[in-house]
Amino acid sequence: MPLSPAAARREVHHRVIDMKTYAREDGLFDVEAHLVDTKPFDFVPLALPKPVFAGQPIHDMWIRLTVDGSYVVRAIEAASDTTPYPVCKGAQDTLSVLVGEPLAKGWSAKVKERLRGRRAARTSWKC
């Protein structure tokens, strides 16, 4: 069923997340995600003199989460092809605090809790 007609508006941000899950030969599972953020207009990120042009990625990031049969995180890997701030390249270290956590009810809250402290310790910039 389609949505109702939208009010007059203009696009200001576009985020695409593509996720795939793989069963590995060793019995583990990999969940891979690719996230890309763009804007339909040129802009300059806060505190950076370098402009980002319309349609260029602001974030272009890859994540691989490896879980076991009990849905416990066994490994996590992150790589960023494009980031607005240098600190964003530290996602690999920041996400490592999730190793050993179960993917279960409350996962989103656990991620926010665990990452909030890591980010605050590293920088005041959001990524």
C-alpha cells in the first residue's frame, strides 16, 4: 500500500544502508553493512573548511559483525572510505567494546550505552 501524497518539501539528507548476512564454513555468521550518507546540495561540515559537494558521500562506511550460533559478537571490523572528521576513522577501536555482547533484546540500548562513553572520551564531535 503506498503512502499518502506528501506535503510540499525538499530533500535534505539521504542515508542508504545495505546489509547482508553470511553463514561461514566455521559455523559463525557475518553480518556486513555498507552505509552511505549524501546531501543533495553543497555544504561545509562544522569546523572544516573543505566543502562536500552535492551527491558526494559524507560517510561511506563498512562494518562486519561476526556472531556465533548463540548470537554473541565474536568480532567486529569497520572501515571508512569517506568521513567528515578524522575521528570517524577510529570506528574500529570504538566498536571493539561490543565484542562479547549478545545480540538480544536491548541490543540498541547497549550499543548506545557502550559507545557513548567511548566517543566522549575521544572527542566532542559526532560522527
